[in-house]
Amino acid sequence: MIEPGKAARQLAGAAFLALMLVAAIDVLTNTLDTRRFSWDFRYYIEMAERGFAAPMASPFAYRYFTPMLAHGASVVLGLPTEAGFAILARFGAVTQLLAVFLFARWYTRSGRGAWIALLVTAFSLYNVKFLLFDNFRPDHLAYPLILIQAYFALTGRFVPLLISTIIGCQIREFNAIPLVAYVYASIRSLPGGSIPQARRRITAETLISTIGLGLALALPRALIPTVEDFQFAGFTRDGMLRALLSPFILARDANFIYSVAAYALPVLMLASPRELLTAIAGNRSPDRLFLGAYTALVLVLSFFGGTDFFRFSAYLLVPQVVIVALLADNRSGLHLGVVLAAVFLFNRIWLPFPMSDVNTYLDFYGAFGTRFNWASVLRFAECAAFIVLGLLSRRVLTPAGSRPPLAPQ
């Protein structure tokens, strides 16, 4: 148990560090040229300025919560719409890093693990830097909210989890995952000889979750008219055909694998597969079921969600925070320094996003749809080299006999 005074000092320190990191990364990050290019952001800007009267496109139209908040911020502060998005992006970045620290410290009871998890998230390309570059994405609030949802799920707080999920689904569809994972873990954790009261509770929660989640996802799609459809997979003939054929496109499969490995780079540098499995196995069974279901659902939605695999993989934030924080206590400071430096370098945190042309921009981070070229091969090789560096560093710098914890402390 962390002493209240120490916990307060850690919280203040984490808030200060989050502010400084976001400010520093912001200085190193350029801004998307909205006049030269025409991407998803134009729909979010239109929605913020004209509400539902703007020409709408799916799935962007169903993520109206962030544009509406950006509009509110711009009106209250008397600023242009773009400034409203910029303010929201920076608020979301700081809030996300602070939420990472609090979630990691709560789950692992490790201040050191919480600091490392915060730094790893700050140096992950799409959790902070990309959203400072492209201010108009809806994910600013989705990341901190999904950590809060995971906390509600892991502590069995069903009503707050349901309410936050309904709100989260108006931000990003990935925010439905914690509730689904919670229901799955609850059903699987129910013993065969459980009392009828427990079975009735889980049955009721499952039914309420199905209805609530169904309404949260279906009502916007039924009530908001759209004139364009950019969904990769869907219930149309083309959408179903793309979903069926996509696993057989090798370039797409390679980009998906790369995006997951690249996001999980700190974990892969901190632990061997055997140590990773040992650390995961040390968690309580309901927690393992929740985190396993959460991870599987993120991977499925990422693969069928569209073309920007790297952005989708950032929703592996919850299991990565847990694992990094658990492992950090049993790693030397030098090893942790090597990992943090590698994540910073690999994600090009100090470089601006190239805006000379679309192809150069896409090759800067890779893992886009079926685009696979020499730049992709080099990024694969770079990721593999850093993983090898992490394994060697762990072998050399980790004290003999040290093992990852078997359970949260």
C-alpha cells in the first residue's frame, strides 16, 4: 500500500512530467498541412463547424463526440475551429499519460513501473506525437477513457463501465472492447458450482451490456445520414468481400504483423517469450481472461478496421502498460534506459512528419494497407535489430537470478 503523502507526490510529479513531455514532443512535431492534403480530418472539421448538417461519411460521422467538444472549446474561447482541436489534442495527451501512470501504479503497486509505462507511452508514435501532428483525430479522449474503462472492468464496477462504454463508443469503436472483454471474463470465471445469485448477476450484466452496446453502436448509424462510405469491412457486398479476401493479401498481413511488433517493441525488448508468459500467468485468472480477450479483440478490429494498422495497434495500450509496469521492477536501470532510448529512436520522436508528398509520409511510419516496399523492409529490419538489442541488454544488464514478477504486488 502506497502512503497517501507519497502517492500525492508521485501524482504531482507524474502530472508535471506529462506536461513537460507533451510540451517537448509538441515542439519537435510539425502540423498537418490541411490545405495541401485532403484526408479524414476534413470530415471531422466539417462536423465541428456545421454539425450534422455537414456532408457526412461513415465511419467518421459516428465519431462525433470529439468534433463537438472541439467546437465547444473554440466557441467558449473565441478561437478558430482548428484551435479547438489543438487544445483538445494537448489536453488528451496529458490526460492519457497521467491515466497511464495511475492505472499502472494501481495495478502493479509499483511506482517505478508506473514511471516507465508513462515514458513508454509518451514515446509511442501514435499515442502522443501523431495526435499532436494530426489534431483532428477522435482518439485524443479515447485512450485515457479506455484506461478508465479497463479499471472499471478489472474492479468489477459494471455500471460505471457501461456508462463510460456508451460514451466511448461515440468517440471510437475501440472503446466497446473493455465491456465485451469484461463480460467474456465474467462468464468464463464463473465456476461450475456457482451460486444462483452469481449466475443471475452475470446473466443480467450480459443482457444489459448487449442492449446498451447495441444501442450505442446502432443508433448513430441509424440516425446519422451519410453520403459516402469509407469503411473497410461492413455488411455491404463489397465490405464483406474485402473482409473475406484481406487475410490472403500477403503485403497486408506483413504490415499488420509489423505494426503489432513495432507497438510491442518495449515489451519484446524487456522479456523473452518465456518470461512474458510467466509474467502474464502470474496475474489473477479473471485478469488474464480480461486482458487476453481485450488483446484479441483489438487485434481483430485492427486487422479489419482499415488501412492504418499502426494507429489501430496503439489500442494495445492497456496490456502493454500492465506488462511493462510488471517487468520494470525486475530490470536494471541501464536496461530500462536502453529500452526507452530504442523506443524514442524507433518512433522518430525528434523528427517532423514528412509533408513533401503522400508516399514519403506513408513510408515514414509504414504499416499502411497493402503498401509494402523497401522502406517497409528496412523498418522491419530496424524493429528486429532493436528487439535483439533488448534481448542482449537484458542478458548482460539484468542481475543474475532476477525474474519477472508472478503477480501484481
